[in-house]
Amino acid sequence: MGHISNFNCFLNLHKDQLLASGVPEHFWNTLHQKLVNQIFDAGEVLQILKVNSENREEHEPIWILQALSYIDEQDPRHIYLTDHAWTFRPDEIEWRLSQNSGLRQRLKKLFDLNDDLSEDELTVNISKNIWKFANHYSIANAEDIEEQLPIWYIMDEVGSAVAHSDSPNCRMVPFFYMNDEITYSLLFPIESIEEEDFLTRDYAEGITDPSRRPAILLHWTPTDFEDTSLTPDLPGPAYFLQGHVEESMPVVSEKVTTKKDVYKVYTEYEMVRQYLTDNRFTLVDTEQDADILWYTQHFKDFEGLSKNSPEKFVNQFPFEYVITVKDLLCITCRRNQDSMQWLPTSYNLITEIANFVAYYQHRQKGDLENYWIVKPYNLARGLDIHITDNLSHILKLSLTGPKIAQKYISNPVLFYRPECNGKVKFDIRYVLLLKSVEPPDAYVYKKFFLRFANKPFEMKDFNDYQKHFTVMNYNAHANLLHLKCDDFLVEWSKQYPEHEWKFIEVKIIAMLKDILVSATSVDPPCGFGKSPQSRALYAADIMLEIDEKGGFVPRILEINFTPDCQRACTYYKDFYNDIFNLLFLDCTSDAFLSLNN
């Protein structure tokens, strides 16, 4: 009874995981026994063989796993625990390798690296080769978003010796054993295996798309993508709708909102509550009492608002995600040449991965620098962003959730910071205000905002956050440089007297106008929806790049929905007074630049 009871407890904790991972039920009891008793018995029925390195091609396996006897797929004994030789986060790789000689030596053997490498060379080579062997899992039910980020691991010698096949005879799945809080990989057959046959698994399991699958398997099944277009096709409406909460379009009536002496504002955003002090606006505690709904969460029911409260304003437009979600912004910019010129070369690593590999290989053949920044569609705070020229790394990142690869700006305009003893990266944030889609009516707030890296820029040390990134307000250990735009402009005129800011700003305004034209030139869901009740504030993050002729060209990085405006309010006490006057009272002032000319 004790065993049954323990097994039932095991199932209570792990059944959902076993089902989700597709582990056949006839293996569950054996798995439980092996976990409880820490039985690693793969060596009794399997042996690891090394492929002759003299005849081995780079893409061929180093190790293979052979059955010593017949393995019946229905025999419940044939599920095996494989340990994880190393679990890591990508930004820790080189540092952790440098601290652990035993790990370096183990991975050197696993990767079959030269014996004559110095310790530093060994660390670099392991870092380069690790992505061909790396696998990942995520803790989906973790409360903190950072704990949900992919966890990478290298399987032990047994797990790493299971070679790829398009017609595999085994599966391997990660498994978190809650009792010991340890993650293993489970190896089990999906068909019977004859004595002396080799065990194989599908390295691109579940990926059947004929353009995506060859890209994912590139380093095990080499493919030349020279016949694939470097320019992706523009997707249709279905792509814009997938993965998004359904939203409705307003029923546009002829009724004109009556002007009021005082507008009642409902918001939960503390900055608006604290800094909206103009006496033509007053705060209320309920949405029902409000004339203006200023949300920080996504609003979707524009039809209901237009029917039930046609007199109210809301601070969002239908389908505005065509510019606020990274992959959709890329598509929007690609819609015409005017807006495309401002976007760094970008690819969706799910639907456009074949185009990306074709472009990567094109640059590789031309011996061109090939660094890319890979980032999630819709995560903020600089989370899960990677800079690399390692194609294996990028392809593995494409398996961890929706991401774009964007050509890294390798020749950015820099700003000299004497306290940093050199020139650092910086980016510029312009507040973008949209009053109407049809006719177009948009503005930018003149006072732009700046973010700076804390270390001099170099095209190396890409895991050094303070060298390659500018978002420091979420990093507890980083200094944050506060510099108002007027003070920046004084320094700018000293550092770059031949590049007057007024001419750069003309380009920035042209860029934002071109992007909005692209975003409003097609109907929803591929473009903005018309809504007389809508007004919106966005933040456009921009970097300057030095082009081939030495000119300074703005590049759009992203456009943010309901951005954090704490710094804007701290610097400029009338920030929200100016914004609300423009959006709701039609009071333009010298605080804004128009995009309508």
C-alpha cells in the first residue's frame, strides 16, 4: 500500500506534466521508481560511441548512442533518466565557465575540442559551440515574469549522444521532479529498437512548416538558402489577428462630442492623478462618471463604448498594436519604401526564419559583420534580449517563443561621457500623440528624453548589459544618468557641431510621419481603426546610426503603448497639462511639433 500511496502522490504532483510532455502512461510507474531511488541505468542497455573525428563532417554527431539489446517500446522498463550536465543563463556562460575548470574539461570532451587550447580559448570555443547542444525549458506557472524566461541546459553524455533523425525511434523531454526540485531529461522509445541500432530523436520535434523546419535543423542538415527571398512577403489579416484578444470597431455616428468647460477624468495611473493639475480637468473615481477614460491596460470594446457612451473619450485606438507590438511594427514599416528606410533590417523568427537565414548566409558569404539583436515581440524592461552573431544561438532562441531578429546597429552615433571615460550608446524617446486617424492628426512633444549606456561602446562583450543597453532604470546595480534635452543639446553642439540637431529632428519627424502613414493606410486589422472617441499617447524609441556617407540617420527601435511617464512628469511639471490640453481641448502650443505638414 505504501508504494501505491507514494505513486498516487507522485501522480497528484506530476500527472499534468507527464500528459503535457506526452510520456506514455505505461512508463509512469517505472519513472517514479527511478526518480525515488535515483536509478540511472541507461548504461545497462545503451552504449556511447564516438564518431571517427577524422572522417566526421562539422554537422555530423560527435557521439552516438547504441542499443546493446532489443528495446520493446511497450516494455515499461525502458524509460531512462538523463542528468543535466549544466544549467545556465546565456549572459552567464563565459563567466561561469571561467570559474569552473571541471565543467570546462567535461564540456571540452563532450564537444570534442582540441587539447591544445588555453583556458581562455577553451572558454570561447565552448561558448561558441554550446548552442548546438543546448536545450531549454520554461516554468510556465512562475509568478514573476523573469522566472518564466527560458532556462537553458546541456544534457549529460547519454542525452547528448542521441542523434537527430527525421524518423526518430525515441523522444526526450525535460521533466521537473518536484520532490527534489531537480530537472532531468527523460529518454524513452516511440518504436521498438533492434540490438545494435542507434537511438535517435527529432531535434525539431513538432515543427512541420516546410520553410521553418530546414532552418531549425540547419546545423545538422546543412541547407543553402540562396534561392529563398531576402524580403519576406507581407502577411494578411489573419496574421494580425492571431494571438491577440479580439477587439471591436466603433459604430461611428454623426453625433459630435459636446465641448465642456470641465472634463472628468478616470485613471488609475498615479502620474496622471498627481500631475494633471489644470482646472479644466478633474479626477473622478468611477468610469461611469468620467468624460475621459485614461487606461493603462488594453481596451478592446470600442463598439460598446460608441453605443453606450458616445460622449466619452478613451486613450487608445482600435488595432493600435500594429505599431506597438514589435513584429507588427516591422510589417507596418515594410508596407512602403518611405517607412521601411527607417527600420533596421528585421525578421520574424517564426514566420520569416527562412528569409532571415537566407540574409544571414548572404552576409556571411560577403564576409560582412553579422551581429543581430533578438528580442521578444511584446516584453519590456529589456527582458530576454540577446546580441549575437552565432547562427546556432539565434536559431535556438527562435524556439523559445515569438521573437524578432533585428540587425544590430554596429555603427551608432555615440555620446561622450567624461565620467565613463569614453563615448557611450544612447537612445532618444519622443512622445507621440495621435488625435485622429482620418483625417491624420498627430504631434510630438518637443521635449524628448534620453537614455544612456554606462560603459564605452565596443563591438565586443555583448553580455555586458551596461555597455550595449541603455535601459538602466530596472537595473538595481546601474547608475542612471539624468540629462534633460536642453542640456543634452548644449553638449551635442559641442560634440557634433557639424550635425545640427534641428536637421536631425526633421528626419525624426519625417520618420514618425512615414510610420503613421503606413499604419493608417490600410484598414483594420492590418492598420489603425478610425475612432472619433480615441486619443492616444505613445513613446517612440529611436537610435541614430552613421550611414555609409557619414550622415546621421534615425532608426526606429520600438513604439510603446501607455509608456511610463514618471521622468517626463519629474522634468516637466506641466507635461500632462500640455498633453490633455492638446488631445481634448485642441489647444496647440509651442510644446509640440506637428506631423501634419
